[in-house]
Amino acid sequence: MTTVHAPATFDSLNPATDAVVGTYAVHSAEQVEAAVARAKEAADWWASLGFAGRAERLGRWRAAIARRMSELCAVVGEETGKPAGDAQLEVVLAIEHLAWAAKNARKVLGPRRRMPGLLLSNQAASVEYHPLGVIGVIGPWNYPVYTPLGSVSYALAAGNAVVFKPSEYTPGVGKWLVDTFAEAVPERPVLQLVTGLGETGAALTRAGVDKIAFTGSAATGKKVMAAAAETLTPVVIEAGGKDPLLVDEDADLDAAADATVWGAFSNAGQTCAGVERVYVHQRVYDEFVAKVVDKARRVEPGRDYGPMTMPAQLDVVRRHIEDALARGGKALLGGKDAVGARFVEPTVLVDVPEDSAAVREETFGPTVTIAKVADMDEAVAKANDSTYGLGSTVFSKQRGMELARRLRTGQTAINAPLSFAGIASLPFGGLGDSGFGRIHGPEGLREFARPKAIARQRFPAPIALTTFARSKTTEALVGKLIAKLHGRG
Ligand code: NDP
């Protein structure tokens, strides 16, 4: 007897109302493998177009996204609950990155001459970057356009096909992006969508892709890496953060307070590189804290930011606040009752012990801890005392560059919040529990390509070393030459 299973589906909900906004297939491992097989063929065609052919088509896609931005923002708003202005901000940044990747792919990945060195001066040496093939992109829900496109755009510009698995909370955004790509590039399935829950993502890591680009929590990142290890599939992991902001005694305190409030509370704190901890020089601590509280008081959930997209995150935020208060911390704004059924009020915590969950673990909610430090050495030491290392921010008039260089994070913004995320030519990524590898910028293009080295002989070597016909005289000559060249010092 054969049992016929109806295809499994799941609903995408509006987190502000729980209304169902779409129903999507839970793709099985077989369906994911079939998508990857189709992608392999599409990848050959896409690679054969060359940089110019791809740039032209990526330009069509970029133009469609830019023209129909309000449509995309509406889907983002429905699935994440974020205000229209925030949805637009992430779409704008994603468009900038797509444009940069398409425009710069040839310059970054195209053939380049290299010096062959004295002994092999008869060779013409060059390197060029070839596409990997098929990239599996697994994305989160917090910036469902900007974050996955940080991998997708760069992978496509480098000549790869992509199979994209969006978060189960934002499949509609993923579908919109893939559908508009198919309108711009109707010839082959160069960018495909697979939907489902975590298991569909797990299937993608095992489906024979040439690289996995994962963005999500460190815990899931470890599972993805373990699964990818079975087939030696390389991974780039963009995981969470516990980003610090440092305020020096000479800082513009209004600007620093504004950046703290935006960095901590925008998108309901659901930003991987959002501000979660602040370390302030003792001389300006009281004034700075007063400014933050004053500005934070005017931030209104529902107007300035949306609900928590993932209901389970409410428990994490509540636990961090309760733990901080139980251990001697004080809430200058928000606190125990800040966590509602869907929304969380802005919460400013001070005097929180450095070893408490609110300081050590990623909260991913609209809360911030502020601590007083004796000097900026203490600020740097405390900022660096974290298992994460994604982003950081420094407010200082004199010492911005020096402090930025000392922070153990992938990127640092000086005197502005999160500025690095909008600059398409800068690489983005973390260290430690924040992951490894880079998206964005030239490094982001190279992440999805393999270097191909070519040495072309221009004329026979005057000193032939790689032949059995090599003479003792040649060996003696080379020995003397190298001793003369490198033997000094
Ligand atoms: P998760 O780790 O829960 O999920 C990320 C993605 O992985 C989702 O698409 C998820 O699918 C999928 N997934 C779940 N289980 C598996 C598995 N076993 N194998 C493969 N894929 C799987 O993260 P969130 O979606 O909650 O995203 C929030 C996290 O992302 C935060 O930690 C945040 O800091 C981080 N982040 C990092 C960024 C960066 O660039 N460094 C940028 C943005 C966010 P499903 O949703 O269907 O379960």
C-alpha cells in the first residue's frame, strides 16, 4: 500500500498581528538537490556570459528593484513588522551593494599580472579569479533583503549560480527577490529559491553546492559548518554580535548619544551589528547617560521600530533584563515590564556586572547596557573581552583611529553609527563567535571565487633548473647567485 503525502507547507505571519501573509512549500532534501542540479547547468551559462554580460543583466535586476522598491518594502513590512522607512533603508543599501558588485567584479576578479621573480624572469605570471559554481545562501529574517543580498549579489557578480533559502519568517521577501531576478534574467535559473524550515537549510548544506554562505546565529552556524565538513564544502559564516560603542572624554556627546539610541533600538535591536554595550569615560559618563535616557524616552515602539519578529526572542530579552536587575543593575528606562506580548519598550541598563547575560550574550532586542570606565584603555579591554567580534563604534575627537585599530572586531565606525555597513567597497564580517570570511567589497567578491594562477613561458630559461639536463655548472651558478642576492643582512 502506498501512502500519498500532501506536500508540507508553512505559513508566513505578520509578527505585529499574527495574520497569515503567505503559505510556502517545505522543500524536501530531494527537491533541494534537484534545485542544485539545475543551478549547476545555469552556472555554466552564467559564467560563459563574462563580466560584461553579467553586469548588464545584474543592472536590469537592480533597476527593477529600484523601480519597484515600494512593493518590496511592503513585503518586508508585512513579514518583519518594521516601519516603511527602515524597510526602505535596507533596500537602498542592498541596491548600492548590488551596483558596486556588478561594476567592480571585472576589476577585482579579472586577470592581473604578477612579478615572476629573477630566477623565472622568462615567465609571464598572472592570476585571475574563477567562479566556484553554485553557492547556497542561507539568510536570516532581521534584514531579509540587505543581509542575504550581501552574499547573493557578490556571488552572482563573481559568476556563480545561487540557491537561496530565506528564513522561515521571511520567505515572501526571498520569493519577491528571486521572481524579479527571473524577470530580468529569464534564460536560465541562475538564482533559485528553496523554502522551508531549518531542515531545508540543512539539506542545502548537503546538496552538493560549492560553497555555503550562512548568515544567522552562531549556534546554527556551527551546525552548518559541521554538516558542510562532511563533504569539505567551504563556508562563510556571518553570525551574531555583542557590539560595543566607546565614548571618549572629548567625544561629541550629543552625537554619541544619538548613535547609541539608534544603534541599540532601531529595528527593535534586531541588528547583528547593533549597539548592545556602551563604555563611557568617567569624566563624561553622567552627562552622556542623561542624554541617552532623554533621547531614548522619545523612541516609540510601533512608530520608530516594529515588533520582535521572532516570538521566541521575547524570552531571551526578558531573561537578560531580569538577570541584569537581579544582579544589581538598574533600569533607567524600561526594565522588567518593558517586554510585552509583541513589542519591547526601549531599555537602558546601568551598573550591570560585566559577567551577566546582558553584557556577554547577544540580546537582539531594544536594550543597551552603559558602563563607566576610568580611561579608554579600560574601555578597549572590556570591549574586547567578548567571544564575539563583529562590529564596534568609537566616539572620540582625537583618538578615533587609534582606538578603532585596537578593537578586536571585523569593522569599526568612528563618530557615526554603523557607517561601515553602507559602504559597498568595505569588507564586512566577524571573528570568534561572529564567524569568519567576508561579504561586501573586493574581499566579498573573492569569497565567491577561486584564484587561478597561470605561468606562461615567454622564452626558454637562461638558467634551466627543472630538467634532468641541468648541469653542475648551473647548480653552482644558482647557488652563488642566491647567496649574493639573499645572503646579506
Ligand atoms: P538562525 O541561526 O536561527 O537562522 C538562520 C538561517 O539558518 C535561517 O534561514 C534558518 O532557517 C536556517 N537554519 C536553521 N537551522 C539550520 C540548519 N540546521 N542548517 C542550515 N540552516 C539552518 O538565525 P536567525 O534567523 O534567528 O537570525 C538572527 C541571527 O543572525 C542573529 O544572531 C544575528 O546576529 C545574525 N545575523 C548576522 C549578520 C551578519 O552579517 N553577521 C546579519 C544579520 C543577522 P529557519 O529560519 O527556517 O529556521
